Amino acid sequence: MVAIPPGPDVRPFWIGRVPVTNREFAAFLDAGGAPSPPWFDEPGFRDPLQPVVGVTWEEAAGYCAWIAGRAGGTWRLPDEAEWEHAMWGGAPGASTPWGERVPSGEVPEGPLSGPWETGRGTPNGFGVLDPGTMVHEWCSNWRQPGEGVAPGGPPRRASRGGSWRHAIRWSAPSAKSSLPPAFRYSDYGFRVLREGPR
């Protein structure tokens, strides 16, 4: 976990240094917290240090509750403001969380059969790794009609971050996305947040 200082409309908190990995999620599966997500045992996705993918919003939230039961404190998915603040790393006016450009080698080039291992890149100013790369990350917010949600369409949960499947594999922390909470995709994962003192 990385300590994140307060920001505009954001109290201090801790957030996962990297997205939740297969190794971490496996303990939740062993405890009966959820069924194995698609891709979990497939080549290209099963390395212990890769981010877990194919997790629904409910399963991600369930993992946070499970961690809270084991470690104490309040653990949950970050809301969009918290996620964005943590990923910018104290540099919201810069072009990227690392300054004016994405560091060389931060994002692999060429074809990929799955996400790369977490934690192999350069930390941002707060010490967060993989900010906006690799997988979209579930957030706690509901996305409302007019925010990329068609009127009358299914309810959607917010997400942020880039994707190993996209041609451009990095997204600015301010870039928004969303998905119906029961959907599963091979480029959707999550980070945990632990609330700080109030």
C-alpha cells in the first residue's frame, strides 16, 4: 500500500501500489470468495504477478470486504476522484504521472497475449506503480446518463486506466470509462483502497 496525501475534495488514504495480482486474488478464491474468473488459468494470464482480470465489479468489491475482515480497517474500491488523485502522483498539471512523457520501457511494444507483470515500471510521485497502464480499474462510482451512459441503457460502474489490448496502452488518469458491473473483460482489474484517518 502507498500513503496518498489529501487533495482537492480527497481525504488522505492508502492505495495498492499495483493492481491486485493473481497471487493476491488466489487467496480470496481459496477462501471461497468468488469463482475463478475467466482467463485465470490460461496461458498469457496466469503469472502470479500479472493483474487479475475478468473480475466483475461485485467480485472486486467482495475482495475489498474480505481484506477488511482479515486486516481490519475500511477497505474498498477507490472512487474516481481518489483514483485520479493517486495516479497523478502529485503532478495533475503534467502530461503524464511521470512528467512530460511516459518513461521509456514503461509500456511494452508489439503484440501481447495478455497484460504484463505489475510493478515493473517507474513509480509516480506518490510511489504508485502502473498508473493508467495495463488494465482498466474498477472504481466505486456509478456512471450516470450523460456521462457516457445511454439513456435507458444498463447501469454502469466507473473505471479508469489503460489497457494491454489497446493500440495505445496508457491512458491519462483523467480519462474515463465504464462498464455494467456484471461484465467481465480480459483487460479489467482493480486496486484496493484503505481509508485513512478522518
